[in-house]
Amino acid sequence: MQEIKLDSPFDSHLHLRDGDLLKTVAPISARAFAGAIVMPNLTPPIETIDAANAYKARVIQAIDAPFEPIVALYLTRRVKLDDVKRAKIVKLYPFGVTTGAESGAKNIGDFDEIFGVMQDCGAILSVHGESGGEVLQREAEFAPIYEKLAKTYPRLKIVMEHIGCAALANLLEKRENLYATITLHHLLYTLDDLLGGALNSHLFCKPIVKTAADRAALRQLAFSAYPKVSFGSDSAPHPKAAKERGAAGIFSAPVLLPTLAELFEAHSATDALRAFVCDNAQKIYDVKLPPKTVTLIKKPATVPNEIGGVVPMRFGETIGWSIA
């Protein structure tokens, strides 16, 4: 049987929520990955190292497999410099751009002192890069902000999260300190999948999936094992009723590695999969992960329609690969 072995795969961008939903979704990611960067946009947001450590403990309590959750610090006006100095990842949300961004930045210039401290202490700045403009242009409109940050703080490692357009993909060659994460759904889907027939609310996310040309630019990076990009799922569960009312976020965790294997195989890029989901992230983030080998086998499996009240991506479909 055909198989692919992955050494300590890592999810560079993951939402696990809290409470009962955390207990439902965290074991799914822990089965497939050795670790993840876990997003801090909870209610209330994670603004202190103490809060990050407490949330990490809740994540570990919810799982039953070797898994290292690295909890990012939410950058708000209330964040203290002492906490920034102790953080590995600091997450910048522009105000109101996505779920839980009500505490986000209204003026990025307010954080100049923090950015200077971060580049001195080696913390990584993770950014949800969208403007408040027309929906298809929001990422492209944010590109000048990325360039200004990268130029002003040349020793600050800046990760452009879940990039969905060619304009941001092109920035990677322009600035040495810019990196990016790419999701499965931005590699797989376009606006036609979201809106071309009936509206598919389960494919609605922020940033929105875009054109075939944008998708092609992202695929070129992933399929070539480009060293400045890593896989970040942006798996973001919502209860079914909330999702069907238009909540932004795709619950992709149950199908990530099998679908990636299927996609990379279809484009004769299987050799690049290990770099995309394992090697690149471990180098970019300098993470130490528990030893874990995940084996994918070419065995079809059908995705359930619902998991604990949440509808997964590709529900009802059959995927040609499975986790052994």
C-alpha cells in the first residue's frame, strides 16, 4: 500500500476555541500533528503570558496524544512589555477584520515600541493582513503595511498569515524578513466553490478564497517546497447553526493531512509535502516538538457530516488518503 511518512508535522495557525468546543476539536489536531501555533482570539483575548499558559494547560488537558501547543499573545493596547519579552509569537489583528478581532489594532503605529522590543528579543510577529476595504482587495491593500513593517524593523521576523492572493505571495521575494502561512482551503478552493452555484457557507472564511490566478500563485509556493512558507490550517470551528448564519471560519482539522496528500499527489508534488507541513515551520519558528511520525496511507475514507455539532470541510466526500 502506498504511504507517506511525516516526521512531527506542525500546524502553524490553528484555532481551538475553549470549553466544550476545545474538548471536541483539540484531539483531532493532536492526532494528526506534533504541535501547532494556537491563536489567542478568545473571549476575553489572551493578552498575558499567564493567560497563555493557563490556556495551554487547558489544551493539553483536552488531548490524549503527544502535542505541543504554542499559544500566541494577542497584541492590544493593554499588553505589557514584560509579557512581550517572554512571548514566542505575538499576533496582530487589525480591528474588526475577523472573528474575535474586536480588540484588534485601530492604529498599527501605536505599537512601534512593542515592535522594536520584539525584534530585539527575537519574538515573531504574526499578522492577519487585511484592510477594511472591498473584500477581494483587502489583502492586496495591506501589502504596503507589510512592506513598511519589514523595512522599519529589518530584524523582526514577520509572518503573513493565511495568505490568499498573489500580491502577498510576491512580497516574499522582496523582503528577507517576511514569511507566510498557507491554508489548505486557499490551495483547494476559489470563489467559484464558495459562490459559483449555491452559496456554501461552510467555505466562508477571512481572508476569503479568491481567483484561480491567486490560487495558482499559492500552489506554486507550496508545491515547490518554498522555504519561507509553511502550512497553517486556520482551522476555525463554529457550531453548525452559527456557521450557517455566516460565521467566518472553516473547520478543516479532520481532513487536513489526507487532503494535502491527495492534492500534492495530483500535482506530482508529493516530495514537497514534508517541507510544507514539517521542515519549513520547524525552521521558521525554531520549535522543539515531541517525536511523532504520522503515516498517511492510500486508503479511501468518507468525511462525516458532523463532528460534535460542527460541520467539517469536505463533509460527505470521500478522500483517497487516510491517517494510518
